[in-house]
Amino acid sequence: MQRALAVIDAVEALGLEPEDVSPDYWRHAHNRLTANLEPSAYTPERHAAWIGRRRIDP
């Protein structure tokens, strides 16, 4: 549970609301945490790609 909250805190530290983050990232984070691995960081570049994808395919 603590590790999941740390992932959410890291997203919020970027100035993003968790609900605005790519669903693909949350699936990735869930799968990695379930396997007892660290998820990749959610980056501003990754977020920009997600926003771009949403514009193309709403």
C-alpha cells in the first residue's frame, strides 16, 4: 500500500492530478507493484504523449 501511495505522490509532485494521468501508466504501475518491482517514473514527456494521443483519439 505504501508503495502505491508513493507512486501517486510522485505523480502529484509533477503538478498533475492522478485522474489526468494515462490509464496505461496506472496499469503499468499496478502490474509492476504486483510483481514486487518498481514502476517506471511518470514523466512530463510521457504525459505530453498521453495528451497528444487523447487529442488524436478522444
